[in-house]
Amino acid sequence: MEKKSILIVMPMLPYPLISGGHQALYNAMIAIHEDMNVSLSFVVDDEYQYLDAVEEFAEKLPDVTLFPFYQCERIADGAKRKKEVRPWYSSAFHSIFHKKRMPISKETYFDKIEYWKLCSLPPSAEWIKHNQDIIDNNNFDFVQIEMPWLINTILGLSFRGKIIYVHHELGFARRALEMLDTPKNDYLSWSWLHFADMNEICLLNKYDAIITLSPNDMSKLKEAGVVKPVYSSMAIVDSSSEPIVNNSPTKRLTFMGPDVHAPNFDGITWFLENCWSQLKAADPEYTLDIIGKWSEYNIQNIKSKYPGVNFLGYVDDLSETLKGSIMIVPINIGSGIRMKILEASSRGIPFVSTSVGAEGIPVKDGVHCFIADTPELFVQDILKLKDVSLQAQFVNNSNEMVKKNYSLEALRENRLKIYNSIYNS
């Protein structure tokens, strides 16, 4: 049988695996690249970093065809080429997420409007032309668009095959949670909130099908008014190794995720403002290592206020860095699933999460982990994990959960079944 062909449209080359989003995008290609002809359209915003990453990416996935869209100065024979036009979302994205950010609980509503606008504005002509040229010059059965700030890419595209959207984070679900921590503002809640929600549902109904990363998100989309077919898929992690259980109590906490992703920044802010002093009062030996890229401003701001917090940046060996720690997942906004929980479960790391952090993953409080939504309970649960036998119970149960639900073969079968259903509909 002839292989189907798919063009996947992403905001970046998902390599190296520096975030949960990168992992989800990359692993999905790993799952299908032997069964389908895969092409990738993506944005390059730093060609030096791109050239470093693309060689290794090509070694791992040599059969994936790359179509980069440059929003940066090009490198050619040691000289700079003319700077090309940035895609529609670039300047807004960088102004929101790469500036000095104060804790979300102290912000005005301006940044929220700017991010909601980011996912509502039409795409630029340059970005549409880049993808339309790829479509016109190749024979694809599917075009698949991923990540919230690319949802508008469907506007202006002409394609006779099926256009799919992979929904990594439901915007209306995240906005509802963000409003709980925002001072009352009628303009924000009655104008921009309603506009952004309406815009998201209308855009989703322009696609031929939507893929979510959890059954919860699939149900939420249908309830919100999405009438096009919605399928539930998954993310995966490498669960081939057996977990190594701690033999002694640990007082080292870890958190995974860059501050460019607002739920990470919000979660760490909540934990440090509400839990850290309680935990240190109960036992001053606790430390927290934050893994992932954070701005120098936020690093210095946090370290000046909270002793015992360390920033490790991007790490080459995640297993070695996480070993002997307890992971915290204090996420309070967003949707989708948390790759950090799957990583902890696959690597034998006990964890404490909020309900939002664990949403969409089949874990139970007291069986696979602790789930706590108040600072008092969150701190109490961390302290309970001094019990090595309890750690072992959680590690073994969560590792079995990952192997059962999030294997590469399970994702492969799931995605191929979805594509066949969409193609034949």
C-alpha cells in the first residue's frame, strides 16, 4: 500500500528536546515517520541555533523533509543575508514572552490580551505564501497544523486534502483559569475573553478534524461547540528503562519547564509565594532545582527572594539530573497534558501535582502520586514523601501507568487509525 503524505506545520524545529512541547511534537513524528511520508514546515528565528540542531535532527529522522521559514538573518559564507519578513505572530510572541516579566499575580491584564490577540489575528501573507507554495509543489494527503499561536494558519490556505489541527492546549480552558487569578475587569472579561473564545471555536470548525492529547480535552471541545470530528490521541515518553527507586529520604525538589511558557512561570510563582516558606519552616534543608531556560531577570529576581532555589538551564542528561529528587508540578492554568508528569513517571521520580497539572493523565491521588490544590496540602504531601516505602509505591504504580498508556507503539497505532478515519470520512 502506498504511503500517505503529510505536511506538519509547527512554530519551530522541535529539536533539541528542551520543553514538553518539543517532546510532544518530536515524538509524534517518531511514531509515524516509517508509515507516512512526513514533511515539516517551521519557523527559524535563530539560524545559528538551527544549524546546530538540524544536523542531529536529520540523523535521527533522515526521511523527514524540512521546509524552514526564516524570520532571522541568514548565514551564507560568513556573511549575513537580508533579514526576511517575520511571520504574523513573531513580534507579538517575542514582545510578550521574552521581556522582563513580573509575577502573574501582580500583572495588569494587558499581557493576557496580547497573548489572546496572538491566537486571534490573521496570519501574514509571507507565512501563508510559504506554506501554500509547499502545498502547491507537493502531493499531500494531509496538512496538520500544531500549537495555539498557529491555529490561524488555516486562513488563506487552499488545499484539496484534509487539514487537521492538533490542539495541545485549549485556549478557552486556559483563559477561564487565568481569569480566576485576575482582578475584575469588564473589558477583559466581556470583550476580549468572549471574542477569543468565539474566535477559537470558529477557527476549529474550519478544520476537517481536530486531534487532542487527552479524552478530557476531546469532551471539552465538543461541549464548547466544535462540530467537526474530534479525536483523542496521546503523547509518549521513553519508558523502556526500569525505574530506580530512592533508598533514602530526599529533600531535593525539581521542576521542569521554561518560563517562556506562562503556566510554568505562574506555577513556580504560586509555589514560591505560597508554599516555599512553609516548607522551609518545616525543614530548612529542602532545595529546589528548576530545569529549563529562564530569563536572567527572573532568575535573579527569584534567587534574591527565595534561598535554596537553583536554576540549571537546559540539561543534556535529564535522568541523571532528576535522579534522587521529588518533582513538583504546581500548574494552575492551561489544558492538555503535562509531559513533565510522564517524564517523572517513566524515570522513577515521585511527584506532587495540582489537579490542573495532572488533568488528562490517568493518575490517582495516593496511588500514583499526591494531588493537592492548596499550599498547606501541597507542603504536607511533599513532607510525606520522606517515607521511602511510599516513594517506591508511587514510582512503581506510575511507571506501570506510563508503560500501559504512553508507549511508542500505542501512539503509532492511535495516530494511524485516526489518519485513516479522517482520510476515509
